Amino acid sequence: MTTRMMTSIFQEILSEINLEDSTISDSVKNCLPQINDLISKAVDLVISKGRIFYIGSGTSGRLGVMEAAEMPPTFGVESEKFIGLIAGGRKALTVAAEGAEDRGELAIDELNKYNFNKKDFLVGISASGTSDYVLSALRKAKKMKSKNILLSCNKPKVKISDLDIILKVGPEILAGSTRLKSGTITKIALNIITTSAMMLADHSYKGLMIDIKPTTKKLRARCINNLSIILKIEDSLAIKLLEKSKWNIRVAVIMRKLNVDYSKAKKLSKEF
């Protein structure tokens, strides 16, 4: 095969993948009414003592685990609030756990380990809608009368969860490879659900994150930038306020606005 022929084939593949991906936006838009219905449920759980579980196998499981892992540093919530479970355990995040998706008992064991109860919210993620690992978890959630939803790209023959959200993307360019359009649209849906819920639960202010955990240089810089914007002050003053507030943006704002010390501002911050 000549270089010119290979280049032509590459261009054709890239164009086809790009064309397929361009259909995702409309697919998400069609599901927004359903997603909107569950946002309030998620908000209630975020505010209350409930937890949100994401459970899936393969790509779906990895996306759920990633979504859960990103919540604490972004929104300052406890790591126990959002829990991601994947068929085959943590090892399956990097190495495919063949056959694990067919073992529903593994999902039940995982949920039992976390003392899953009716105050919790289960988000089952299965592109095909046939993973026994996910379906078993959803059946358990329904039996316990806990809130539960299914995110899938394949409409099931019968209703599976309290709310089946079907993200229609059609056939993949590489048949059966759900890490492509199916994976992309699932990540988008998860972003919409969790981010909307956290924003409505007052974990942001005018489009800025205010409960950041400053565990890295990047996140500390974001704390400084966000506080500077909110209070309209110089970075140097923002740094001083953050040091006094133990790098808590919410507390720093209260200290500045109400002219109170850290202890008083910390107590007041729980009311905002």
C-alpha cells in the first residue's frame, strides 16, 4: 500500500469518526427532559445524608469511577458521598476484567460492603443495557426502594430502573466498540447530571467553584483566582485571606464581607 493510499484511508477514517461524533449533541439534547427530572432527586441526596453510587462494567464502569473521583477536589465534598464501582474491582480500571460484567453477585457484594441503603441513589451505567453486574445492582436498589436510574445507549425491552435514560447514538463506526460514541455521550450525560446537581446544591457561585480542595499548585492557583474575582480584589490580598481562612473560599468570602474572624466565619459558612 502506497503512502498516498494510506493517507487517503486515514482521512476517510478520521472524517467518518468526526461525522459520527457530530451526532452526539442532538442525542444529548433529546434526553435533557429526562435528565432534568432526576436532577432534583440528585440535589436532595447531595444536601441530605444520602450517597450517589455509579456502577458499571468496562468503559461504563471506568466513566462512573472517574466521575465519582472528580467530585471531592472540584466541589469539596467528602469522598464517601460519591462512590464509583466497576465490575472486576479497581484492577479493572486498567486491565480488562473479562467475564466480570456477567457476575451479578459481585455487584451485590460491593453494595453490601458499602451498606447501600434506601437513602442512597444508584446510577447504573451500561451501554448495551445487558450487563448482569449493573442489572443486579438496579434490582437490589428497586427492592430496597432507593432511587435508581439507568444510563444506556440501547433501549431495553422492559423498564429496568425508576428512570431509564436512553442515549441514542446508533451503530459505532467499529461495531460493538462502546468506548466510542457510547462512551463519549455517557461522559457528557454524567457531566450534566453531577455538575448541575452540585451547582444547584450551592457548591458554586456565579459559575465559579467555591469549595475547591487546594491539594495541588493548580488548585491553589484556582482558589486565588476565584476569590479575587468574587471579591474583586488583588491576588496578593486573596492569598492573605485564604491563608487566614485555611484555604476555604467560602469562609474567606464571609470573613471579608462580614468582617469576622475565622471561627465565626466557619460556623456561618455551614448556613450558606
